[in-house]
Amino acid sequence: MDENLYDLNLKYLIVAQALILSGSEQKAMFCLGLSPEAVSLLRTMPVTQLKMLARSEYLTFIPRFNPHKWGEFLQSERSELATSDKRSRDLLMFLSSNSSNG
């Protein structure tokens, strides 16, 4: 498995588990697309199992963004020189501001 994908998977699992352990199960389910069963499993999963799961082929990325918002973002005027990190932050800000508006 690609190390970048492994790192992404592991960070996703760590964030999910942190939300669950902080009492934000509903937020974890809504924002991260977790099922109630996944929440139950992640609540008690030790770090070694998180690492094994991150390295497995079980996790897949499925975008959950509204296609209309993606289109708006992609059509908006952006600098050609923007880094991918800046564009990622811009996208997250764009999506969060639009989700609070409706």
C-alpha cells in the first residue's frame, strides 16, 4: 500500500476515534460517514488495530460533497499559482461556509 494512503487512512481513523471518545459520536457519523457499528468498533480499538486497519484494503474514499458545490468551487476564479495545500484549505472553507448557508 502507498505510504501516503496509509497515512491518510490512519489520520482519518485517529480523528474518528478522537471524536467518538470525546462524546461526539453523531458528529463522527455525520462528518466522517461512520455507521453506528463503526462507531462501536472504533471506540474500543487500540492503536495497533487502527494501524492494521489503515494498512488494509478495507478503507475507501467516497466523496460526500454536494456536486453543485464542487462545480461552484471549480468554476470560481482561482490563482494558477496556488499550491495544492492552499486549494485544499480553500475548498474546505468554501464547503463549510456554504453548508452553514443552506
